Amino acid sequence: MFTTRHLSLVAVTAATALLIAGCSASGGGSPASSGGKELKGLTGQIGSKDFSEQYILAYLTTDLLNAAGANLTANTKLVGSANVRKALENKQFLGYWEYTGTAWITYQGNTAPITDPQKQFDAVEKADAASGISWLAPAPLNNTYAFAVRSSAAKKLGVKSLSDVAKLPAKDQTFCIESEFSTRDDGWPGLKKAYGIDIPDSNVKLLDTGLIYTATQKGTDCNFGEVFATDGRIKALDLTVMQDDKKFFPVYQGAFTVQSSVLKKYPAISKVLAKLSPLLTTEQMQKLNAEVDVNGREPAKVAEEFLKSKGLI
């Protein structure tokens, strides 16, 4: 998706220096445990954006490919989607996990999202092929926007969907959102129009991403908070996600993007990662993200333990 987490547009010129100085270890997995050699000779960096889910995905990918004979490192030091994408385009990153909605709207310059997941994936895959970037088969996870409410309030108000929320008395329609979300047509303005939400500006509080979760759980500043579908804090704070019954929000399906030239030379990358991608559902990513964001664990360790639990390394 493309809020602060996905669209932090900081200076691209900082990317090169950070790439040189910011490489981290591959995540502490046991590459030799699988005995695979099909990716022997493959070297380089796996990138990530600057939030927990991306860190976990980078380490999962690095460890798994290394278990197949590669010699890769995970670089989790870059800040902002623009820098990470540029690093892939400049062939400084071998690859990284991207979201279909982000690519379609942000990098490829479209304004209207495609709500069907497969059609959205097919569209971004085709568009990026001309740029020398290949998309591997996507994971089921959809890290899209959503609105959540504390579960006790959901029962009290009798709401399950955003259409239900729009029918509530204005006094109960209080929202916490990010500043960027507040101005985007695919954010707050578009959502209000799509669902017919008509409330005064005083009913909306602008907060940083992390604060929205706790504010929503407390219910003082707002009943409904803008969240990300795969965030582990949703379950940890006992929040209930409202159904986007009009399918307003774009699809942000996660998939590994890789230099086409590298994939051509090492086609086994696709085969190896195909063992991982189907396991990464929205619910599974919530659990993995919670290990980091709620329990304070290191992303590299969370990734290693997951791969071992599934017998992948």
C-alpha cells in the first residue's frame, strides 16, 4: 500500500550511501540444512522497505534462497518506497517484496486501482516487464487499508462493514487517520464519497500510524482507526476490522520482484520461492508481524524460526 509506510518519498540520492553502509546479515538461518545447490553462484542483496513486515519478508527470502546455494545478504536500511524501487531499477538490489497496488498507482502512474487481485497482478506484471523487472507468483497476503474498531464497540454499535459505519449517528462516526491518507482520492476523500459518509471535520483526528492502533483500542479519540490489514496489532489489541463491502480500497497483494536478467540466469529463484509464497496469507503475516511489533522480537529470528517450522531450511 502507499501510505507513510509504502510511500515515504525521501531523497533517492541517499540510497547509494546507505546501500554501501547498510547491509545486514542474512538473518541467521542455516543455509546448509537443505543441501540445495541450484542457486550456487547467486550473490547480491535482498532489499526491504522500512517496516516490520518488509524486514521479515527480506529475511525469509534471503534465508530460503541461501538454503538453495545462494550467497545473499538482506539490506533493511533504506527508508522509503521510492529508494527501494530505485535500488531495484539500478540493479543495486537483486529483488525485494512489493505490493501490487503500490506498483500500479505509484510507480506505473495509474489513478484507478483494479479491485480484482489477479487482474491487478497481471497488470503490474505486464507493465514492469518493459522495465526489466519480473514479478514472481504472489502470496495470498493483502496488506491493504482497512478500518478497525475495538471489538466491544463493534458489538455495541452493531457494525460489521463500512456501510454499517456510514449509517451510524454522526456522534459515533469518529475516525483516526494518517495525514497522507486524509488527502488522497484513494484515501479519506474517496472513502467518504464511496460510502456517503457526511460528518464534520472535528470527527476526524490525524495521528501517526502507530498511535492510531492504541487510540482505536482506547476509543477516546475515535471509534474507527485506519489500519493495515496484515498488522499484528489488530489481533493483539482485540480490534475488529470492518468489511470493505463496496470494495473501495485497492488490492495490495505482496509478491517478490526481481531483476529479469537475474531471474533468466537463475530461474530456480521462482521455484524456490514458490515454496514460501503460498504460506504467507494475511492471517499468517499478522502473526509474524505481531512477533515483532507486539512481542519485540528480531525480524531475522522470526523469519528463521518460521522457515524451520515449515521445514524449508
